[in-house]
Amino acid sequence: MKTIYYPEDDILELHFSDNPIVRETTQDWNVVLSYDANNHLVQMVVLEASVSGLLPLQEQRAA
């Protein structure tokens, strides 16, 4: 997984796969979900991420 944050635009991108995106949907006005040909989630983009409460990110790892 790769995470990119663009502070000047307050946009958070979460990349789950490098598969080509074939379909996108909006979950809400500020969340875009992108899927591959097998309907697996490839990417999530969150607009106004800090306003949405998604930042700061806290990393948690399984034991």
C-alpha cells in the first residue's frame, strides 16, 4: 500500500494496487473509489482529508 498526501490541496491518495483502473465511483462528495477489472479496490482519493478527520494518519501494525 502506498499513501500520498498533498497538503497544498488537502488531498489524500491511498493506493492498494498497481492494477489498471477501469471503473470509478463516488462514495460521498469527497471520496472517489477506483476499481480494477476484477472489481478489486485499487485506489481511494479523499478530498479535504484533514477536514474529514483522516489526518494526521496513525500507523498501526499487527503484532
